[in-house]
Amino acid sequence: MKKKLRFLLPVALLLGLLLSGCSTKAPEYNAKKPLGPQINYTITGIDAGAGIMATTQKALTEYGLTKDNWQLQTSSTAAMTSTLDKAIRHHEPIVITGWQPHWMFTKYPIKFLKDPKHVYGKSENIHTIVRKGLKQDKPEAYEMLDRFHWTPTEMSQVMIQVNNGKDPERAAKEWIQAHPDQVKSWTKGIKKVSGHPTLKMTYVAWDSEIASTNVVAEVLRGLGYKVTIQAMEMQPMWASIATNVADAQVAAWLPTTSAKYYHDYQGKFVDLGTNLKGARVGLAVPKYMTNINSIEDLKNNE
Ligand code: PBE
């Protein structure tokens, strides 16, 4: 009997733990209570290297949130969007690092928080950055890269396909097929190159950059280049262009999000200007958090 008890007790304890685990679902958002304690003063972020993480740290300081114990949790885009998905299904409170273009704004009812101090800047453009000397070495590629530009809506069309499980290269090819006039405006009059010269693009595997990099790579392949694309962290991506290891990247969110690397490597790359106008970066919350509309509200809600 004693022996049996010794065996049963831990089993019972474990069962109890499991059952209580199931019932301690995080509580729904309560607009009448301060927000901070409801989410453990935590903003759900993405990969440590992202510009939005550095800007959010700055926002926490500038809005006086750091001293109130607010913190930014590092994870990944995939982990953040899955946490957001779960929170929304259960009507739970959550604050995330958000940006546009991204399918999170199409898929979920979320809103940007106002940023009266403009820590995240008013709006962002995405620039194309190439290595020095590309214009002389590969003028046809340079010309196409210089002309490349599209809209947030167009970029989203590719992103959503990839989010639905389509292979990025396939999604890029299909987008190109469906937009012949747009693509022609990037390539018209450019001579096809012979001998399959190589061209290397680097990028960070954010959804937006997976879309743009694959589309540009496909268009350059159409011009005769043997294009490779390589995903890496943000700092090595900038370094790859600065050291001529790679030819181009189309992932520079400016003037704020990529500012650190833009300044660190200034003079060691060529900025071909905007390829997408009207991107946006900030903090975001589900729309059912009706009384949280500004970053200031995280504070006032203490
Ligand atoms: N993002 C997407 C990136 C740039 C593209 C906003 C997550 C960042 O550096 O934060």
C-alpha cells in the first residue's frame, strides 16, 4: 500500500499540474485594468538584428517606459506572428513590433499605435543598395536595379502567396508573368547579356525582402544573369555590399530602420534610391484594445 502511494502521488501531482495548466489560459483583455500588468510589461518583438528592435528600445526610453519596467522580448517574425495569432483567437492583450507592407495587417485586425514623438519616423521608403563599381562591371544589371520600384500593394501580392505556402521563386515568377507591363518598364531597352555572368544578391529573410529579392532576381535572370540570392543577418548583408562580396540588396528601410548600417557603411556602397514608397514601422495592437491608441497610452495606463 505504501509503495503504491509512493508511485501514485507523483502521478496525481502531475495530473493536477497538467489540468491546472489547461485551465490557466491567459485572461482576456480587460480595458478597465492597467495594460502593463496584463502582459507582464512585455512587447513581443522579432529577431535581435532587426532595425525595428533598436528603434523600439529607443522608444521605450523616450516614452519613459523603461523605468516602468517595460521590456522588449526578442524572438522571430514567425514566433511573433504565431503569438499574435493565439492572442487574437483568445481576445488577449498583446503589443507587437509591427510593420507594413506585411500580411499581418491583412490577416489580423491590428492597428499601429500613434507615435507623437516620431521615434519610428513618419514613414519609411525601401532603398536599393549596390556595390561600388557595379555600374562599370555590369551596366545592364545596374540599370535594371536602378529602375526597379513597386508599390506596397504589389509587394503584398507576392508576400501573401509565400505566406500561403508557395515557394518564393515560384511566387516571384507568377507575379512577373501577371505584370508584364510593370516588368517591361524595368527592362525595356536593356540588352540581354551573354555568357551567363554571375550576380549575387544578399537579403535578410523577412517576408518583405523574400518577396522583393526573389522578384528582382528573377527579372535579372531574364536578362541573362546567373543570379544567386543569399539570406543573412542585417549587418553581414550591409558588409557584403561594402566589401564587394555581393552585388546588390533591395532591403534598406530608410531613413530610420536601417539607419545604423547606412551610416556605418556610408561611402562604401551606392544608394540607388527608393524601390518602394510608404512603408511603415511601429508598435501595433489588436483593434479590440480600443483604449490603447498611442505609445503614450502604455504609460498612462499604469
Ligand atoms: N523589418 C522588415 C525590418 C526591415 C524590414 C521592419 C522587420 C527591420 O529592420 O526592422
